[in-house]
Amino acid sequence: MLLSRKVIARDYFNTPIKYVAGVDVAYSNRLSIGAVAVFDYTSLEPVEIKTAITETRFPYIPTLLSFREIPAAVLAIRKLTIKPDIFLVDGQGFAHPYHFGFASHLGVILDICTIGVAKNLLCGKIMETEGSFWKPIVYEGEVIGGAVFTKPGAKPIYVNVGHKISLETAIKVVLECTRNYRVPEPLREAHMA
């Protein structure tokens, strides 16, 4: 069975949400550095940050980045002592040519709730709508995500289903985790870790 068929695009996580985490992977030479930053959902204060370093073994192939990023991300997540209810992943989930980007891949293999949050659009077209803080992204006739405007005058971020969450809830969670910057706080912290 294709892994993309295992993606659950409806809310399937613990409520009320207590902890939300940001996941990011960076590179230095031949190393991948995975970082996860766990935040209290109500206060948006960091409660745990973990990193992991591993050798980069998969080549850079734009639509297959999840295979390159998964090892370091999984190592960092497995170090956590707090179990987040939702993970915000720096990358695409369903808004991907194969409907299975990094956020979906991570969610399915670890059986966790994930949201894809990207700074660039990988595929699809943003549909123009009046007066909304988000605009649907459509690819091959299907809504695959949302271009979300977190700050007036700022470029959007691209929010989409990773695993075990609906698009509407994903957008709501991302907005609730965003304060002074375009990117949600848990992802900013993971990026800086």
C-alpha cells in the first residue's frame, strides 16, 4: 500500500491540546541536524527542546526531501520526555505533488498528528477570495492547503494537513501558535535550536 493512502485528514488527536511542537531539520556539510521544540499550547512558552545529529545519507531531490530529513527528525523526537499533541513540521504534507511531503511522512511513520507549515509553495495555485486571512491552495482540482496570512503585509505561510488533522484545524492551530513573527513560535524555536 502507498504510504500516502495512510494519511488521515481529519482531527484525530488528544483534546484539549496541551503541548505543540515545532520540527525542523538543517544541514551542515554531510550532517543533518534535527530539532524539536515543545511549547505549552496555552502560554506558548517553551518547555522542552531536543536536537539530534546524523549523517545525511539521501541525496538532495526536491520532491523527496522527507527521505533526507526523516532520520534526524525522528532521532530528535525520540529524545523527548514530553509527548506533544500536535507537531508543526517545517515542510509540506498533503500540499505536495505526491500528497506525501515531510509532514505527512513523519506523521504516518510515527503515528503522530502533524501539520505541514512551509515558507514556499511547492505545487498548486492560490485561489483568490475576498476578505479572508487565508486562501485555498488548489492542485489538480483539489484543495490541498491554505495560504495563511499571519501578519498584515507579510507573505503567507503555506499550511496543510500532515496527518491526523483537518485543514481547518491545522490553520487554527498555526494561527494560535503565531505571535510576533510570520512563522509559528514552536517552528521558530526549532529553527534556532
